[in-house]
Amino acid sequence: MTVNINNLRKQAAYSLDRVIKTLNRGILPEKEFASHKLEDGTYKHWEGDVLIDRDDLQRDLDNLRSNIWVLLCCYEEGNPDYKVVYDEVEASGGLARFNDDEEE
């Protein structure tokens, strides 16, 4: 199988670009004030924080994560500087999943 590394790199860049734009759209102006009542009755206040719906990020983060996993599996035969590093990353805990119901 041949992997078009240039296209993969571009797709990763586009996914990251979409994630950053979504995050930037969620930045509350410092002059704007928002709050949310927590379960213990206290309030969390945001001024200048990022406040977005997690579903807005899900697809683009999943795409970026997939691009990175493919890059981790790519290698150049006979080149120790460009080897498969998937197992090393997986052994150290892998890549976290965003919005993963199974995570604690």
C-alpha cells in the first residue's frame, strides 16, 4: 500500500485549522460575562474563556486523531529516522479521545 504523505499532512493541517477556528469562535469577550450553576450550588463564571458545544469539535478532532495515527504508522524502509512509532505511543497510553464516554 502506498500512502500519499503530502495529502495526509494537508488533511491533518486542515483538521487542525477547523479545530482552531471552532475554538476561536467560542472565546467569550472579556467584557462579556457568562455563568453556569454547578451541582454543588456554586457558580462557574467565564470571562475570556472558551465556551463551545463539544459536538462542534467532535468530527474535526476525530479526523485529526486519525491522521496522526496514520502518520505514526508510516515509515521508510531502511531509514531508522523514519520508523513506525505507533507501538511506542500506544505503550505510553496512546492518544486520548475527545468526549469519550469510556474515559474517567
